[in-house]
Amino acid sequence: MADDNAVIVEVGPRDGLQYEGGFFPTPDKIELINRLSASGLRRIEVTSFVHPKVIPALRDAVEVLEGIRKEPGVVYSALVPNLKGCRRALETPVDEIALFVSASEAHNQKNVGMSSQESLAGFKEIAKLALAEGRSLRGYVVTAFGCPYEGAIPEQRVLALARAYADMGVAEVSLGDTTGMANPVMVRQRMARLAGELEGLRLAAHFHNSRGLGLANAYAAHEAGVRIFDSSVGGLGGCPTAVGAMGNVASEDLVNMLEEMGVDTGVDFAKLMKATELIEQVLSTRAASYTSRQGRPAWQAGPGRKEPAACSGD
Ligand code: ZN
């Protein structure tokens, strides 16, 4: 029995599918989320209420939220950009509203066409409304480590945004390495310092695998005491010609790493693979996760062991 545990926030249906090429059909989205719910995951970000013209891939947000089978004990969240989006979300059975702001002014301008302060000002009303409707709140700080337009992001800026979230009743802040610029040393230091400054606020780690450092960064965050990790089944996300190239850390790999480290995630790997299989069918490609191909390591010989692919042995 593990004496350490972690919570995985599955963001594939939102963060992953919003960038996948083409339209992932609504019934398949619903089936994907149902399979994720059945795997033991306790948190799933299912969609986004960003304007359908901006993200056509998620234009079926309402149908998805109304179509899924809600598993008791699972928290289903949706990303919301503004008050209008929040009102639409609150008409659905969504449990949690997720907000997002960039720690980089340039990125926030490009992303939503306003300053970070203007974003925060708009969130106050949303937060009030969502809390009044009995929904919980999660806040993303995106480009929390580095930004392709601004370069280094001062820690103080991340801290100020997290505090602003806390002031409006947000219980959890997820720090995003949106374009995969962070490294494990930076992550460990930043997460440890922020956790020290932000007592009472839950910190989550959200790593993209753009440069292959997603898992290393997740490990570093765990070392710094973080116990909430965002990931995408199948490493979803990125450009259609190279599935997963810019995606989140893959849930299968994260679950495997944590479980191998003795950290209980509550996720049944075989059941999680049912979600991976669906993605591979629908997108007609192989998932961008290592462990989905290799299976979990077999520490005991016997039936059910997945034989490794033939290799030269050195
Ligand atoms: Zn992301």
C-alpha cells in the first residue's frame, strides 16, 4: 500500500483535443470521457466554453457535458474565458469552472486580447457567479515558467496571479509550462518557493512535452511537494501531422511513473488504456505515450506479461 498519493487531472478532452486536427466527433468525445471516468481518474477537464469560432474543435461543449455519464466522486470541469462562457457552462451539469490567465503580458494579449490585469478583473464576476451556483474553481497560470514572446517569467508575477486567484475564492491554481520551456531544476525551485508562499492554496503542475521534459518536470514538481498533476491521455495535443508533439505529458506515462515510484494515483492502467485505444481508433494513429506501447513493467514473470518488441538486446 503506497503511503504517498497523487491526483491526476485528466485534461486530454480539452487541452488535447482543442489542438488536434479535425473534429473529434461528439459521440466519441462522450465515450472517451466515460472511459476516462471508469479508469479511476477523479478529475476530468471535459471541454471549453471559448467561442466556437476560436476553437471549433470544442464547439460541442454543451452536448458533451450533457451527454457524459457522470460518475459519482468524479469532478468534471470546463474551461471558461469570460462571463458569457461561464453563463453557458453553468447551464450544464459541470462541477468546476477553470479560468486562465498568462503570466506573460504578451502571451495574454495574443491569447485573449487584453492585459493580465483585465483578465483578472473579468474573473471576479465569474468567480462570484460560479461559487454562488455551487461550483468549484480552478485557475490556470499559463506560461508560468517561460514565454516564447517574453522569455523568462519572473516568479513574483506568478505569485501575484496566484494570490489574485485565491482572493476570489479559487481553491486550486495550476501552473502551466505551456510551451515546454521549463526544466526540472527550475520547476523544483519555483514550485517549492511558491508552495511556501501560497499556503492554503492547492498547487497543480501542468507540463507540456514540447521538448520531451514533461515527465522530468513532473518528477521535479513531485520532489517539491506537488501532488496534483495535469496530463492528457495518449499525450493528446499538438499538430495533426505529429500527434502529441506539443501535447501534455501523457497520462499513461505519468500514471506509470508515479505508480512505479510508489505513489498511488487511483488509476487502473488497463482501464485507462481503453481510452487510449479509442483515441487511436478515432484518430487512426498511435498514441504519443510510451507506456501505452510497452505496457507497465512486469516485475514478475508469468501470464499476462507483455513481451517487449524484438530488439538487438544491447
Ligand atoms: Zn496546457
